[in-house]
Amino acid sequence: MGAVDNGCLLEIKDIRKSFEGDKGKRNLILDDISLQVCKGEFVSILGASGCGKTTLLRIIDGLIESDSGEVILEGERVGPAQRRRMAFVFQDSNLLPWRSVQKNVELNLEAMKELSKAQRSERAIEALRLVGLEEVASRPPYQLSGGMQQRVGVARALARQPVVFLMDEPFGHLDNFTRERLQQEMSRLIERIGATVVFVTHDIDEAILLSDKIVLMRSNPGQVSRVLSVDLPRPRWKYNVRAHPTALALRESIVEELGLRIDDWEEVGGIQ
Ligand SMILES: Nc1ncnc2c1ncn2[C@@H]1O[C@H](COP(=O)(O)OP(=O)(O)O)[C@@H](O)[C@H]1O
Ligand SMILES: [Mg+2]
């Protein structure tokens, strides 16, 4: 079966998930989450720490099971065959220090038995080229900066040529300067390759810069509070997105929707 009728590649339907809490009590973490991701779409899931973003991404990838609901990729329920069609980028790239950068990228391809050794190496080089790291392919990862290591993490996912990329705050552990740079590189890369991405972040500006659609999540339990479309022209890396009136208005409505605005300074007593 091919893609579903409405053209959406990935469908998340009514996902509920609870974890065991204190004294055997179950804590509801995700409450009826539904969302759709169409081919070539960049969808961000934006919410505060602890609202269940990572849990949701793991459920999409089939790493953990939901209590109820389903994840459908290209018309089929996610099982081992579909898992191979998705690639994860984590907050930490966790590169193996004894393998070269290229061999780290190839590691993810070793389970793909249909690829020859030469094809694996070709794919790894191509992916490293896309993130601008072709020249350090033979170096050990510890010689690379944090930003470069994250780019290797992205290359590792690219090399698998997945149908969907799942990214869990891939720039979350980087310093501001490196993050700024990598966000722009990511923007350029996805526009070039037309990737389908589910991107988890708690950074409002990052979500606006990269996304076609932003899914706002509230916490306790994690629920979708609103879905916003980002109608900003592309290529976005070619202008200052943050200063664009549409981006400013969008930012304002996100801050409002997530209840991040303090309206009564007196009442909260200022900064403690
Ligand atoms: N394996 C687990 N067992 C129990 N609780 C968990 C587990 N994984 C996550 N949680 C809880 O679920 C909530 C959401 O976590 P997480 O999905 O990591 O949020 P986020 O990625 O948005 O910061 C948190 O309260 C966390 O403590
Ligand atoms: Mg998380």
C-alpha cells in the first residue's frame, strides 16, 4: 500500500501513553496526540521540558509502545519494516571514538544488508558532503568540535536515506553561536533535499526558522494545544527570518498560547 489518500506520509492517531509513577500510580504523559506529516513537510513539536516530546518521538519510531492509538507510515502501521524507513538524530551524537567519522556514519548502514561495502562508503561520503564534513571523513570524532559532531549525527541519518527524519533537539546541547550556525545550515539542507522531518524542540525561534508547521504542546498531560502553519518564504537562510513581520506575529501568538507572558509583575514579585 502506498501513501494514504490525503497525501500524508506519517499519521499519528490518538496516542496515549502513561508511565508508572509513585506508589504504583500511573502518570498520563501523552493524552490523545494526533498529527499528520505530509511528504516534504518540516513539522516541529514545540513544548516545555517534560511535556512528553521525546516520548512521542520514541513512540513514532517504535522504540516504545503506546498504551493506545497508532502510528501509520505510508499507509502501514509502524513495525520493524517501517522503522528502517525512519532515521533518528539525537541531542548527543554519541559517536564511537575508535571509529573514524566516516566509519561512524557507515555504522548505521551495516544493518542494511542490501548495500554493498562500496555502496555504504559512497553513501557515507555523500552524506558527509551534504553537511560539509567530507574533509574530516577519516579523522576520529574526538578531533571535531561539538557542532561538527552534531553534523556527523545528521550525516548518519542522511546516509540511511530515510522516508522521515526524527530529530530530538539536535542542537540543544550546543553553545548559542554554534546553534545559530547549525540552524541555518539545517534550513538550507532541508530546502535542498526536500526532506520530511519531525523535529522536537523547546526553542521558539528555531521552530519558526525551520518549520512548515508547528505543533504546540502543553504539559501534564502532554496534549496538542494548537497547530500553526509557518507562512514564511523560502529559502529562509537567505534573509533574517526573526525580523520578518510574520515571524514576529507568530512568535507572539506562540508565547501567548503557551502562557509564557507575565501580565502582572507585582503579583509574581519580580525576579527572586
Ligand atoms: N521510561 C520512563 N518511565 C517513567 N517516566 C518517564 C519515562 N520516560 C519519560 N518519563 C516521564 O515522562 C515525562 C515526559 O518526558 P519526555 O518525553 O522526556 O519529555 P520532553 O522530551 O518533552 O522533555 C516526564 O515527566 C518524564 O519524567
Ligand atoms: Mg526530550
